[in-house]
Amino acid sequence: MTRVVATGDILQSRCTLAQIRATGDWAAALRGPVGEYLAAADLALGSLDGSIQDINPPYLCVPGTNLSSPPEVMAALTLAGFDGMTVATNHVFDCGIEYCGSRAFLQTLDRLRAAGIQTVGGGRDLAEAMAPAVFEVNGVRFGVLGFDDVAAMDLEATASSPGTAPLDDDYGEERAAGEPAFYRPASELGVERFTSAIRLLKAQVDVVIVQVQSGTEDTHVPTARSIKALRAAADAGADLVVGNQAHWVQAAETRGPSFIAYALGNFVFDQTHTPEHTQGYLLEATFHGSRLVTVRMLPYQIEERYRPVFAAGALRLKILGDVITASQKLPVK
């Protein structure tokens, strides 16, 4: 048996960063039962929604959306034993108090890889951004891909420039409309390149896991565009599809032999606008050989704006209930 555990959005920045600094322990966010649970997984996968860089000082607990962290926060990621991290997210170019182009993004890749954490969903060019990470665990080859549909129309890698792995075949329609891609209709989303990459990887490994950033924020119900993308991934051969971006937990569903989770919620972050911003779950998928046999959701609440703590009682049931209620609203297809 192989246990894969995936997380929601990780952002050790802003007020979260201030709280971590105040503890005097750079690994504080994941020191404890939640981090220990991740470290015990056979394969631990995260979603990094910000940069890790020493080019500029990061903002601390002030309003704003520049989500950057200093290198010291790597201590929490290594303590929790992350094996892979998707960087196909919309804040990986953030650079603290001054703009620095792609340098913060590239340094983030280097720091993760130097720590032994494989990255997906971003690179120095499109080929690297689209490349999978492959892990051999218990004799099974797991291939992981990452894609972004939130800011890729601005941050996508090209044949000669760094950036994230774009989900859409072409963001021309979205750019012409003059609004973010994730607000646009599902009909404008082309998934040929996306599904081709999944099918190619499926022919090379035993298990395919796809991490996707898509959809709108602050809702339990995924958009039609997210549903189209994540279901297309499953239909192309992905065994496990993990979405994020909503900063709330969202629906989940089975599709044939595959499992889809549309969003796991914030994992390490300071948002407190609603109770749902502080709630999420670890997704544990257990494989017998290459076959997905069980899925578990382990709810938690973020305490003190930086530290996820496993939920119990009514709170645990509330978080699971949010997922179930949203799942019942998914269209049948």
C-alpha cells in the first residue's frame, strides 16, 4: 500500500509570516500532528501559492496581495517531508516590496529543488514547466503534473521564457475579453495540450496525479470551467486530480476509477474574512499497487493565522459537510 497526501494552498507570507517569526521557530507552521502526518506519508504533495526569495524583504502583516516569503520558511516544508510541490499558481512571481520580474520565481524553483522537493507546473521555459515529476514508491511509478488557469494568461511559460504551465491551449480569447481567464466560460477553455500531456505521462508511469489551480474564490461550488478541466484530466487517465484556488473547500467526486477534489482549502495562510478561509482538509489517497483503493479527508482549522490543527467534533463534521453539500450540486455527466 502507498499513501499519498495532498494539501491546499501554502502561503507563509503576510500575517502568517509575522506570526511564524514571532514564535522564533521557522518550522512552527507545520510542527505538530499535522506536519507529522504529512511526514509519515509515502508521497506528500503541496501547492505553493507564493514565492520564496531573498531578493527583497517581504511584506509582513499589512493589507495587500504580494505573497512572498523569506528562505527560512523552507524549514516547515522540509520538516513536513514534502516530496513534490506545484508552482502552477498565481503568486509565484511575487517579490516583496519591489518588482523583480521572474527572479523570485526562479529562485523559488531553485530553493525547492535544493531541498529535495520536486517541482511541477513551472520552469525556465514551457518544456520544463510542462514536465512531470516522477516518484518511484514501493515499486510503483507515480507521475505528477501541475497546471494553472488563474494567472497563466499573464505568467505562462514560453519556448524561451520562464513561467507556469498553462492549462488552456491558447489564452487569446480570454485576453481579448479583458478579464481573468477563470471568469471566462468553459467553452473558451481548450484542453487538447493538457489532456495530451496526461495521456503521454500515463503511458510512462503506473499512476498519474494532476494538480490544477482553477476557478473562483470564496465558494464551495466549482465553476463550469473548473469542472470541464478536472473531469477532462480524469478522462485522459489521471488517477487522482487535485484542485485549488478557492481558498475554501469545494466539491469532490469519483469519475470512473479516478477521484477528483476541486479544492482542499487554505493549508497555511492568514485569511480570516470568513470561517471557511481557516478550514480545509488533507486529502489522503491510498493505492494498492497502481490501483486507487481508498480516499480519506482529514479536516483541520488554521489557528492563529498560521498553524493547521486537526479538527474534531462539530467542526470536523461541518467541513466534511461543506464538501458533501457542494458535491451534490455537481452536474451529472
